Amino acid sequence: MSFNELQLKGVSRHFANPAGARVLALSELTVTVPRGEFVALLGPSGCGKTTTLNCIAGLLPLTSGSIWLDELRIDVLPSEKRGFGMVFQNYALFPHMTVRRNVGFGLRMRGVATAQAERRVTRALELVQLTGHEDKLPGQLSGGQQQRVALARAIVIEPPLVLMDEPLSNLDAKLRLEMRAEIRRIHRELGRATIYVTHDQDEALSLADRIIVMKDGVVQQIAAPQEIYAQPANLHVARFMGYRNVLELEVRQVNGNAVVLGGNGLRLEGVAKQPLERRAMAAIRPEDIALDAAGSLAGRIEAVEYCGRDSLVDVRTASGVLLHARMSASAALGESVRISVPPERVLVYPAEAA
Amino acid sequence: MGTFILIVPAVIFMLLFFIYPFLYGLVLSFQPAQGDWLANYARFFADSHLWRTLNTTFNLALPVTIINVALALPIAFRMRHKSRHQRWVTTILVVPITLGTVLIAEGMLAYLGPKGWLSQALQFVHLYDGPIRLTHNYWGVLLSLVISGFPLAFLLILSYLTGIDPVLERAAATLGANSWNRFRHIYLPLLAPGLAITFCLAFVQAFSVFPSAVLVGAPAGSTRVISLAAYEAAFEQYDYPMASAVAMIMGLAQLAVVAAVLALRRGFYRGPVVGGKG
């Protein structure tokens, strides 16, 4: 099945909580996913990303909005008529079927002739590098192998769209890196669209062509990984993307986007990302703080966490503000240092309403 | 050692109330009032008044078991998702288990007897004017066993069903399986071992029918079941060895069916019913 784009138009989903109140799980998601694109839905647990995936897969009805595959409206179709491949978080392999029958299930449901189905299953298992395990039951496989079976089962039906719900969250760190590369390779080989749900920003950054960051059912930012990483649209996205230092300061000077902030005995230059009022939040990534003999900030090293290539260092300024820094230079506990941050790496957002 | 102590009470209980009476009865059955040690068994299979009870009981227990399992399966399947709705329906369906056969029999006599409400209602609307014969015959006992046996079959199947990870069904749906195929290819194979056990328990329960065979059946004729034959031998003829022999034959017949069903079960998948890591 060939298609050009998947369109979500104002897709919303409400739930009733046990008390009977309506809870917003997903609000007004509008996005277009062209063929070949890898989109990551990123956010903390409970942000609505799995709800979104289930809505697209047809496992949850929409409260409002519509989903289109080119000219075909699909949100009114049951799951089995949509024909999307889905990889579940706990794999959902059929425990009573061998690997071959698991992978062939979708083809069998489509009435594909046995000989052809057999060929396609063999090819899918080659693609996920599981040749030789055809006649095992899922219970006889390791987690990583089960994950590959789930992947093969989803792609063998040659779906226009592959949906993945945190497929790597049950694997150990090493396997996760390997499977990440596999998923990216398979996506490229198939040339179809993939929508991938994760709460891991590294995974999203490394896999996706485009990332949708969500919070409490509301889309925060839709952009390429580079932009999400360097230019988070709001403080929430910044926090989620690893801007660990968030300081509430007063706005002293505004000159276009360039702002000067002060307070707490600090003076910081930064870039405003949104219109500001009197108070503002400065977000700084630990990686952007550097030891600098001519730096404007002075402090004392309070904690050092050695990480191999570099160290995570906590610096306490004279006025008592704690800053997290990641630096490769050797730093000793208790040492007095001067640090600096390039002004273009200090992102300034309006202060959150308390 | 610790686990041994834990099972001691159960072992004593089994020895005292099951193994000993069983062995006692077994030995007793080989000590007939007259004739050699197999005389009781020879008499059972020679006397048509006796061996026919075996047929009669099978003729009741097998259809009842099949009806109960076949009825409980689709209803339990519809109820497999947790909801308030599910709790209410489950409660209503399970009520008969608390009633006891005697109460059910009384109810049936009042509703379904020749002068019962059903008969009167049908005659009132002139749907069927003849007398309704649903009690004091085969159908009365069959109906009573369905009413009293259904809750057990339903509860067992429901608990097996809710143990099956619902995400498997969703996975099957995304792969193109409609609701019939999801039942046929996912639920049914995973449920088969549970269905076998349910069948065995429901069968054993129906096979040992006694009160309803008397109260709503025809205990002298079409519903003269094997437990009645044992009762007559023990408490009307005071021939305990013969009664023991009948009880042994009854036990053997049940065992044969259970063994056959469990042998069939070996052919099914019997592993975990979830689709991945916990």
C-alpha cells in the first residue's frame, strides 16, 4: 500500500477518571507525516504519547478530530482495516505460536498464498537477523530476540506506517543501542513512515527526522532534533531536553532578543526565546558551562561525579546559587573556580506563573 | 523440612477423609454377600436394571457438560474486560451456585410444572395449549443441572480468560485479525487447557447428580442415575459391598472421561499466556 502522507487533524482524546471527571489525554494534535519520515513522540510518562499512538492504530476511538491517509479517512475504520504495523512495549508476541507463525500471522489474516507468505516471512526474519530461530516459541527467546520478532511481525505486512510504543524500554543499555541502529536501518530500507513513542530524549534525537514533544496531552514543539536540542520552544521542552540549570532572575536590559538578567548576585547575558516581562527563567545546559579564568561567575566546587570522558561538577556561587556543569578539565572538590557561559547558550523564557 | 510441615495437615486430611474411605470401599466391594470376590461387579454388569444406570448417567452428564461449557464460553468472552457492568452480570450469573439443588428443584416445579407459571402463561396467550412436560422427566434433570452447573463453568472460564493478556488481542487486531479470527487464533488456543479443566470439573459435578434426579426427574425410569443405584443398594437393601462396587464403577467412569480429556489437553499449548516480558 503506497501513500504520500498521514494527516492528523485536531485529534483529541478524553478519558473519564474514576471520579467521573473528564481528563484530557490528548488535545488537538495536528501534524502531517510524509512517507519516509521517522517521527518521534517524546514526553514524560502520562503526556499522551501512547494515547496518540493508540488513536492512530485504531485501538482507541478519537473524541474529536480526524486521521487521513492521503484522501482516505481512516479514524472511522477498525484497527484490523487500517493495516498499520505496530510494535508494543512488551512485544505482545503470541506465546503459543512459533516465531515463523507469529511473523506470518498478519499475512495469514490477509489471505496471502502460503508459498509467498513463507518467502516474505523468511525475508523479514533475515532483515531482523533472526534466521535459524524460526521454529522456537517466544518463551525460548531472549528479550532482544523477542523484540526483533515483534519488529519482523510488524513490517512483514508491508504497512504504510509502522507504529512503535517504547519498543526498547525493556532492553538493557547495550542492546538498546544495537536495536536503535537496527530500527533506523530497517526504517531506511523500507522507506515508509515510522511513528515512534519514547520518553528517552537520546533515543528520539538519534532516531527521528522530526520530534513532537508533548506534555499533559498538549503538543509543546514539533521540530527537527537539532532545533529541539538547541532551541527549545519553551521552558518545559528545555527542561526535558537536558537544560538542567534553570534560574529565576530579573530582566535588567532588553535589546531585541539579547537580554541581560540579574539577581541573586549574578549577572547573565542571554537570548530571549519568548516575550518577557519583569522576571524570567534562564535555562543553561551543563555542557555549556566552561571553566574560564576570565569568567564573570565565581564559585566553589561542591561535588564531582566522574563519568569517564568528563565529569559532572556542582558549582556553588558566592551568593549561594547551585549550577550543574559538565566539564572535561580536571576539577577538585572544594576548589575555587571562575566559570562562563556563552550568551547565545543562555536561553531565556518568561517566569512560570507561581 | 519447613515445606514438609506445611503440607502435613493436608496430607492427614487426605488420608483420613479420602484415601482411607476410598480403600475401605474398594476392599469392601470385593467382599460380596454371596459369590466370589468379583461377584458384585459381575452382578452390576449382568443386571440391566443396574448397568443401564451407567448409560442414563452418561446421557445426562455429557450433554449437560457440553451445554454448560458451550453456554459459558461466549458469555464469559463478552465479559472479559473489567467494568462495573461485568461485576453485576457476574454476580447475577453466579447466584444459582449459592441456591443448592433442592431450592432450584422447588423453583422449577413452581415455574415449569404442568400447572406452573410457564404453562399457564403459554396457555393464556394461546401459544401452546397442551400441558408442558419439563419436570419429572429427563428434561427436568437436564435443566436443573444446567442451572446449577453453569456458574462453575462460567466462573472458571472467566478467570482463565481474564488471565490472557489483552494486548495480544490488540496486536492481532493491528495485524488484520477481525473479532472472529482474534477469538479463533488467539483466545481459543490459549484458553483450550482451561476449557479442558472446566469440562472435567463440570462433568464430574454433573455425573454425581443425585437430588435433582429424584426431585425433578423420574427416579424409577429415565433419570435412574448411578448414584441412585448406589443409594438403593446401601440404604434400601443394606448391601454395603454392592453399594461400594457401584460407587467404584461410578468413580472409574468419571476417571475415564477426565483421563481422556486430559490426554487430549496434552496436544494443546500450555505455556504462559502473556506476550513478552512481564
